[in-house]
Amino acid sequence: MPTAPSTILANTHLLKELKLIRAIPSNSQLYCESVSSCAFCPHCGEESRSIYDHRTVRYKDIPLGPERPPTTLILRKKRFFCRPCGKVFSETVSGFLPRQRSSERFKSLIRWACERFSNLSQVSKDYKVCNSSRFHALNFGSLMP
Ligand SMILES: [Zn+2]
């Protein structure tokens, strides 16, 4: 039985924790959500399975192929309610740091390109990132654990 294109795309491109909901390859957009059904509260450390609501967050991610623009990953993130402390928190998905708008592997790609390209402005142009994003990928990415 042939494998569906969306399954191939999900298996080859998505991080393990993510499930593909919808793909629009012509626009390099992938809609996805995490597969986890629970998370640990960052305030008290208790496990929560009580989903409070969802938020949609857009991330830049590595291109789907050569000569392609960066992928826009539209991630439907769960927010959980913690009964012991009464707080609401967002799930964390590995590969995506809080308050960042690029995946870690996309930042690694930018670092790799900056190290090899002689013209850093061309890196910004080819990967459609501003100078600030390039700066963050180069300087702060290497300080992350
Ligand atoms: Zn809590």
C-alpha cells in the first residue's frame, strides 16, 4: 500500500513530538500539534492533564527542500490548568524555546550558513531572516544548553 504524501512529509520533516494536521507545501506551511497529553507545571512541578485552551504560534523552521523558503510551522499549543496551584501554563515542545519564533534547528541552519557564507547579508536574504534573527542565532544559540 503506498504511503500518503502527508505521512512521508510528517515522517521526514517534523520533529518527533509533533503530529501533522495539515500541509500546504506550495506555501511552505505545516499545521501541527504536539502528541503529548500532559505537561508539568513550571510553577509547582505537578503533572497536569487538564487542557485549559489552545494557542496558535507560528515558527520559522528549516525549508522543505533545497531552493525552498523557510517553512512556516503553525503549531497549535495546548495550555494546561494546574489544579494544585491554580495557574495556567503553556506546554513546552522540544526544539522550540519559549518566546522564540524560530525552531532550534532553523537557528542551527542559520549558524551553519553564517559560518560558511562570506556575505552575511546573503544569508539573511537566502533564508529570509532579518539581521537581528541572524545575530541571535549566532550569538545566543551557542550559549544555550
Ligand atoms: Zn502548578
